[in-house]
Amino acid sequence: MLLKSLRSLFTVLVLPLILVMGLGLTTSAIASGEQTSQQMANANTSDADLWRAVKSGDKGYTTAKGAEGGVMINVSAIEGTNIKNDYLTPVMALAVLGVFGAFLLFYFVNGPSKLSHGFSGKMVLRWSKADLLIHWVLAISCMALIFTGLNIMLGKHVLQPYVGSGIWGSLIYGSKTIHDYVGPLFMVAWAVCVVKWMPLQTFKMYDLKWFLVVGGYINFGPFKGKHPDSGFANAGEKMWFWTLTLFGLFIGVSGIMLVMPGLELPREASMFALLIHGLSAIIIIAFTIVHIWMATVLSEGGMECMKSGYCDENWAVQHHNLWYDEIKENGSLTYKD
């Protein structure tokens, strides 16, 4: 009887209490689990927002000093690097190989521009000693910058896979050092060249015909034997001069921005300078190849002008007839002794 009474009491009082407590614990566990899941979701959202802000270039706090110190990832720098690698580098390779290859093919098909009446043996003064000095300082410094710049831009694709890491390290370090130290010399020579030779480089109406007959360099078809009028500088030389003047300025200014950390420029400005520097270099390299071809193997007697300052009289009459007529008329025609 007593045992039956205890069972009834347990069923009526204790069992419901246990059930209520169990239900409460279960509910609490579920709520706790939901809260933990929510906290984790909030944490993931917070991390995603932080990473999104970092990638977009938002600034944070840092004790580091200097420009862009609070930026962990500079988006413009990444985009600029991609442009340089994806576009400027292959275009530079194309400029070197394409332009050089085109003129090599032209030379084999057309041959050089011969003097119609051969060499006269009489040498006419064309360039002063000062002009020769300016030209060669500018030419040598320009070629040094071109070769070192090509190694900096293309060397990792052309040379690095075939040389040891030690050799490659020396090559790239040497190229960078030469590039930085020759740059100011180029800029000084460039400035003197622009100031001294600019009066001779104005375009005239007769320069249009020079372009129409390709300067008289074609040895076949309707252009054969066509020698257009030209002053001291022909139309091609004027185009080269103004190209060097404009893009040489871009090269110089952007180069200063890249090698002077004391300027503390924003990363965007530095990356923009790097892209302008590379694009200007591509144009100058292409025109330099054209200039060298035109002045040497494609023009019989042309190289002598920059070796001694004198040119053959027949060369002057054929390639710069208006200049020759002018100095002959005003009495400034000077022959080599």
C-alpha cells in the first residue's frame, strides 16, 4: 500500500518536474546553439566586410609613417602592374622585333638608297663639333637606357630562364643601376639638343611630298628615283625630333618621379608614372630603330655626317637640296680641307 502511494506521488509531482526541467534544458541548448551560429555568421560577415574594405583600398590605422602607410592593399598598384605585364611588356617586345624585322625585310627587298651620281669626293660641312658632341652623348645615353630598360622589362622572359640566379641577379642589378645613373645624363643632353636644334625642325609644305614619296628611299615602281625637296632636316628627321622632344619629356619627368622616394608620392601617382615611362619608352625605342636604319644602311653616305661633321656634296644635293642651295647662295658653303 505504501509503495503504491509513493509511485502515485512520483507520477504526480516528480515526473512532471523532471519533464519540465528537461524541456527547459533542451530549449536552452537550442537557444544557445542558435546564438553561437548567429555569432559565427556575424563573425564571418564581419571578416568578409573587412577583407572587402581592404581589397577596395580603404585606409586603416598604423604607426608606419609615409605615403599610403595606412593602406594594406593598393588596388591601383595591382591594376597598374597587370596593365604593365599584360600590355606594355608584349607591346615593347613587338616594337623591337616588329620594327627591326620590318626594316630588315625592306632592306633585303629594296636595298639602300644609292647616290644617283655617286660620291663627288668633295665634303661639305654640315655639323659643328658641338653638334657632334651633343648627338653622341644623347645617342650613347639613349642606347644605354634602351638596352638596360629592355632587360628590366623583358629580361625575365628572355634571359632569366637560361642563366643562373647569380648571373641574373647581377644583370638586373647592373641594369637598374646603369639606368638610374645614365638617366640624368640623357636628360641634360636631351634638353641641350631640343634648345639648339629646334629652329631647324619646323615643318614646311614641301615636307608633305617627302612623306608621299617615302623620302626617295624606294628603289622600285613609281617612287623610284623620286628625290623630294628637303631643307637642313628632312620630314622624317623632323618627325623623329618632335617625337624625341615630347616623349623624352615624359620619360624624364616620369623617371624623376620613380627614382626619388623623397617626393613621397601616392602609389597611384607612382604607378601612373611607371606606365607613362613604359609607354614613352616603347615609342622612343621604335623611332630610334627607324632613325638608325634610315641614317646608316638605308642611306648611302649618311653615316659620314655624324662621324666627321661633313657630308659628300652629292649626298647634300640629293637628300637636302634646299639646304645646299641656301648655303651656296649665302656664301656659307664650307668644304673640308
